[in-house]
Amino acid sequence: MKNEAYKHRVIDEIVVQYLTAFGAVCIEGPKWCGKTWTSRYHCNSEYLVGNPDNNFQNRRLAEMSPSLILPGEAPRMIDEWQEVPPIWDAIRYEVDKRGTKGQFILTGSSTPKVKGILHSGAGRIGRLRMHTMSLYETGRSSGQVSLKALCNGNLTPALTGEVDLNILMDSIIRGGWPGNQELPLKEAALLPLEYMNAVVEDEVHRIDG
């Protein structure tokens, strides 16, 4: 389900590798970091559990019988699977039954409701952690100096040009959220504050009430 507006992510290559190695791939990470867009880029069909149409019909169908939402061209994306935890076991069972790789892509927030999951999914479902965009992904860095190479002990000095302080401040305020890259800076600055408020008021409450 390719989209010309999609901005390629570093994780894209890893998703392809995991789809080759596992029956299903679960992409987890913070809200609004691009999980659904990346998953949609790599899938051929999708099921949106959180779709509010028809009084959340998709969620109610998944709750009634998770196996009913699994048929579709592979890889099939199941978005916000954590809203109906039994989906995990249904996919693990379906992967075993089909015996082929790259069947499903699951997306979920960083605080999934895992109560009710019976099986870890080990060997069937590979987990990937996705983050907000790096400076390289946003186009603000050339990628000439590789952080991965540095961590592996490969340090090659290179001239990367002058670093503009205004660009650095803009990058810090804007953050790595994909949907915040093209906004005027004044409006983009609103997102981090509201994001923090949402974490405090909603996500923390989900964890312990």
C-alpha cells in the first residue's frame, strides 16, 4: 500500500528483514512516531481496530472473534491490536497454521493492554521498537557520520560543514514527530507540550488508574 508522500525511515530495511524471518512483526513505539504509516507502507491489506465507523464496528468484530479479521492479502496490517489483546494469540495460532513468513504486521502503542495474552509469540512474532524521526530521517542531517558505526568503534573524522545554531534550536523544538516537520515553528512548538500533557493525563492513568 505504497504512498508517495511517505518519508522513508531507517527501520524500513529492518521491517523487510523481519518479515522474511518471522510469520508476523509487531512494531511498537510512542504515539504519533509513524508506526501506522510505516506498517501501511509494507503491507498489502489492513484492518484498523480503532476505526470509529459504525459505532466502532471493527473493534467489536475483533472482540467477538479475532480470527474473523485475519483474512486478507499478506502482509496484513492490524493497527492498534492492543485494544483487543486476544488478537495476539489469534495471530500466533494463524502463523503456526499457515507455516509461512511475512503474514502480519501488528502496530501498538508503548502501553499495550497485554492482560489476557496467553502466549509470548516467541519464534512466530518478531518485535521491533520504533522511535520518532532522527535528524537524518527528517533531512536535517546528511548521514555522513554514522552513529551505528561510531557505536561499533569505527570513527572516521569528516568535515560536515558549519552547524547553524538556529537549525539546532528549530530541530529541538520541532522534535522528531513526522507530522510536525512541515508546520511553522510557532505551531510546531505546541505539540511537545500537549504531548506531555497527554502522557500525564491519559497514558499514566491507563497504567495504574
